[in-house]
Amino acid sequence: MTVAPPLAPPPRLLMGPGPITADPRVLRAMSAQLVGQYDPWMTATMTETMGLYRQVFRTDNEQTFLVDGTSRAGIEAALVSLLEPGDRVLVPVFGRFGHLLVEIAERCRAEVHTVEVPWGEVVPAELVEEAVVRVRPKLVAVVQGDTSTTMCQPLAEIGEVCRRHDTLLYVDATASLGGNPFETDAWGIDVATAGLQKCLGGPSGSAPITISDAAAALIASRKRVEAGIREAGDDDAEAGRTTATIASNYLDLAQVMDYWGPRRLNHHTEATTMLYGARECARLLVEEGLDAAVERHRLHGEAMLAGVRGLGLSVFGDVAHKMHNVVAVEIPDGIDGDAARGAMLTDFGIEIGTSFGPLHGRVWRIGTMGWNARTDAVLTTLACLEQVLRAGGASVVPGAGVAAAREVYAG
């Protein structure tokens, strides 16, 4: 019998749109030993993590916790728990991940309406309001930062639209939280979900979520407690209910709220190691300060933007609405985009991203987020990209990318 060798991942600097190189402090936290999920230390740690993420999301929402799964699990948990078959939902679409919200909402058997703009733009609030007035949706579901296009959708005005028209607002903040301004309560966001593998500086596998009181009440109205763990009063609470049972068991936020709440009602075995990592991601952000973290991402994003322009590369999309933490650059004529990405990886151990749909093969996406939102990562990536461009026959002024980034850092 052949025994596989010990795990030995190659050294990589992940400078794509995510996942990113995890913060070593997060990985150290994740190496801690397991504790039983109902151990008093464990439940106290869960409660502590909820408090940390209230600060990260900038909210007072009691229902702020983790969905055990990747960021898509958080998205699906939110939509399947909010939407009943036949509910109308409006999705502003400006990239691949808006289409993902449509896909998931359709699987919830909702009546899905969209308002779309070309990739590289964001959706004006007046277009959203026109659609809300026309459609009268129960929910508006929107992505804040869509890494497929690198655009960051303004949310404050959309939140006002939803409040004026008594519509719930869900936001997918997977790629933006921690690196771009995000104000759950101030912007009137009812539910928001995220992931660790972008600006939060951790690995994929845990999805922070926050839920307003109004959204939590709606979700609780659909609660069904499993027969094997029902307690006194659960049957009475379900009697006469007119709302549809949440279609997923694992992603049933009504049950998960009881799991994280004072009842500690058994639902699943907590992903303890991911809890440790998620707690450390939030702790580090709170320790740094949310405003400081956003400014760090802005600074290094500006340096990367200046650097790729210094290399003679054109930037895709409306730069005024670009996310702080990722930039899309047009692949120059005569350069094989996939071959260049391969050379960055094999020659220098640096990963940059391609894109999807209409942008596949047209742009590279370069991220500066989480642990990699730092000067040495930016300058190293620019220096290596210059060499790859020159090897591919592009005309590049030697050192121009690094020099342009240094000017940003010099202030």
C-alpha cells in the first residue's frame, strides 16, 4: 500500500480576487485544540464572537453570528430563510455575483426581477427605486463588491429606497467587508453576509451574518423545530402558522438563531476550528480599528492602481466606483493572458486572477486585501508583473510600476 506524503503546499503569494494568503495569526488560532460544543468555554467563545462581529458589521443586531460553510452558504442561508415560494425579489445586477443571487433566489422558487447595468458600472439608486415601485418586492438583494468587475455598489441610497417602500434589504458583502466602508445600521441593511477569505484575512469556510430585528422576526415566523429536539411550547408556536417552512434544514436560520442564542438548541456540530479562525479575523480587525483597516485597503489599492498604470496597463470599469481591494486591468494586445498568469505563478509564486463571462481572457484581477494589503506584497507583485510583461514582448518602462506605487506611499 502506498502512503501519501505529508501535506506540503507550495509557497504562494495570493494576489488574486480571493482567496488570499491567510494572516499567520489566524492560522495560529486555528491550530488550537477542540473543545466540546456545549462546554461553557465554547459557548462563551461563541457569544464573544457574536459581539466581535457586531463591531465588524457596525450593528447592534442581536442576531449576528456565523453560518458554518463558505460565503455562499451564508448567501443561501439568508435567501432560503427570507424567501417563500412566490415572493417577489429584486436583484440589481452589475456582475457575475448578482447573477448568483438571481440563481439562488430562483431555486427558492421566488419570483425574481432584475435591474441590470453593463459590467464595469454600478446600479444608480433611482433605477432601483423605479423597479421597487413597479415590482413591489418583499426583498431587494444586492452585492456590495462584485469581484468579477471590481465594482463597489453604493448602498446608503438603496437602503433609503427600501425603507421608503417597506422592503427588506439583503447585502452580500463577501468581497468587501473589512476593506471598504460598511454600515449595517446606518444604511438600513436588514441582512448581510460575508466570508473570511477576502478582506477579513482568513480561509474560506465560515460566513459571518447579521440580521435585523425585522428580518429575524420574519425568519422566526417560519421556524420549525425538529421532532427529536422539540421542547415545550414549540408545537404551540407552529400551530396555525401560515408561512412556509424554510426549505433547507442545514441553512435554516430560524434554527441556527436558536443554536447560537440562549436556548443553545442543538442543530449541528459547530465547526470549532473555523470558529477560532473567524473569531481571530474579527479580533484583529477590531484591534486595528475598522476605519484604519478600510484606510489600509484604500492605500494599498491606490498603490496597486497607480502601479499597473505605471506599467502601461489600462484599468477596466468605472474607477470612481472601484473596490479598494481589487483592480481589473486590461490584458495588453499581444500578451497571452493565461500564459502570463502561469508565468507569475511558476516563476515567482504569485497568483493573480482572470475573470468570468464577458471579461474572461480580457482582464486580470489583482487583489490587495486582508493580510496582503501591505507594501511589500504590492511592490513585489508589480516588479514580477513587469518581468512577465517584458518577457511577453510588451514595451514597459523599467521600474515604472514600482515607482508609481512608491509615489502613492510617499503621500
